[in-house]
Amino acid sequence: MLPASRLDAIVARLALAEAELSAGPERDTFVRLSREYAELKPVVDAVKAYQQALADLEGVKGLIEDGGTDSDMAKVAADEKNALEGRIAVLENELRIALLPKDAADERDVILEVRAGTGGDEASLFAGDLFRMYERYATLQGWKVDLISASEGTVGGFKEVVAAVRGRGAYAKLKFESGVHRVQRVPDTETSGRIHTSAATVAVLPEAGEVDIKIDDADLRIDVFRASGAGGQHVNKTESAVRITHLPSGIVVGVQDERSQHRNKAKAMDLLRAKLYDAERTRLDSARAAERKGMVGSGDRSQRIRTYNFPQGRVSDHRINLTLHKLPQVMEGTALGEVIDALVAHHQAALLADEDAA
């Protein structure tokens, strides 16, 4: 049973946040309290449902133990007791998950990077397929996808594509997608019907704002040049493409998607902040890195996490031994949520096990 004092403290914190909001605080405080209220409200609703179920159980037990209760009523009460005990177990588990420590970045937008790996043209085509899968999944979640940069493959797809995915809980859902994704299929150009294996690398970084990462202009080398690739005559006329090198870390980012040099620079700075923020999180939070490695992989981009086998129509996530025979639906984004939800559930179960062990 969850400690009553802990649950009462959560209910009291929500009431305090509600009172402070009613007082009309200044804008920054209002935004912070509104976010806290939105996070606490469903937890408090679950707490109250749990507490009510416990109170109902005590009432039913009293009825059963009362010597004056007739046999028919006692049987009804016994059935109700069993039902309430099952409901309490479910509510308690949901509450324990809701009370697990949150990753501070879970509610952030993300920078999604997909790069072709081994496999030549087929790898570029697969990278394009993965990016479209994430686009469709994002649309189903009500998120917005903004392209930051893209380098197309020679026969289609992408050698590299980078985009911002904006929406509530984007990082919480997508953070386990980092790693090597492998595909097994017969390429369109293969005349003998031989199955090829190729790969693409996915990286998911929590987006960082200026308040998170301070960048000294003196630490930057900014180069501008003419954009290459699709774009008609314009790409040959203006130096709109931007490449930024962060000298202390050696991180290099480049953007040429927009016609405006100013907009390309802004996108490049967003991408640089995300990379620096992710590097800092990894450096400072060794516990997080160990946790991810133990639960669903470290997020290391050299780690193979999933295989998409087209001849067998299956998707296998190697970190949790999950196989779904729904490859078309996964690639369409409609069944990707089943894989992601399973990863999240596995991660939560491992955290609960650690909590129990402690």
C-alpha cells in the first residue's frame, strides 16, 4: 500500500498551486504553476480514486464482518470485496508509475536526425522510409514536424535528414528510438531477388533553449556558402547556406534548407544547442546513461536496436525481445506506437523493480 502521507502531500501541493494561480501571479510564475498544475491534476485524480477505493473496501469488509448481515448480502459484499481488491491493485500500479521520477527533458520538443548507414543507395531509401514513418507517427500524435536540413540520396531517400518535432511529450515518446535500425528486403534494383541488409542511424535529442545552453559568440566559427542541390536557379545566386563550428567541442552543424541566410543560421543554432545540451546531459548524468543501457539500450548510435524484415513482414526490437508482424502498419506510423509503448512500459517496469529493491 502506498504511504498515505505521500499521497496527501501531492493533493496538498495541487491545492497550493491552484490557490497561487488564482492570485494572479506574474507571467513566468503563472507559466511554471500552470505546467505544474497540468502535471499534478491527473495524478491527484488517480490518488483520489485510489483513496476512495480503499475507503469502499473498508466499508465492504465491515459489512462482511458484521454478524447481523444476511447471507445474500454477505455474498454480494464478498464479490464486491474481490472486485475492489483487483481495482485497488490496478490503481496502485498506475499511481506508482505516475510517481516515478521524471526525466526533466520528457516534455521537450526534439531534434530528430536520420542518417543512411551501411548499404549504399538502399540505406538512403531506408533512411527516407524511417523519416516518413516518424512524420506520420508525429501527425497522429498531433505534433508538428519542421525540416531543418536534408541531403537527398542519389536514387531517392536521404543520406541525412534533420527535423524538429514539436509537441507535448515528444521526447518522452521518441527518446528510445536512438540507435541503429536495420532493414532486410529485396531492393527494387535487385533482379535476382536476393535479400539485402542495410541500416540507418537515428538520433533523438531534446531541444534546448537559450536559457539551457549559453553559447559564447567567440566560441563560434560561422561560414556561409552557396546552397547545393534542389532549389532551382536560386541556389547558385546567394550564399544562404550556413555552417557553424563550435570550437571548444568541435561540433559542426550545417543548414541550407531555407533561402534566407538568417533563417538557416537560426535553425543551425537550434541544432547546435540541442547537441550541446544532449552532450552536457550525458556527461553530468551518468546514472541516466547507465539506466538507459540497462533498460532499453544506451541510445548509443552504434547499437543495433531494431530490425525491419520485409520478406517476413515483421519488426523486431532487440532490446525487449518484441516482435510484431505488422511491418506495413509500423512503417505507416499507425503501429509504431505499439513498439514505443512497449519500450516505455518496459522502462517503467524496470524503474519500479529498482524502487522495490531499494
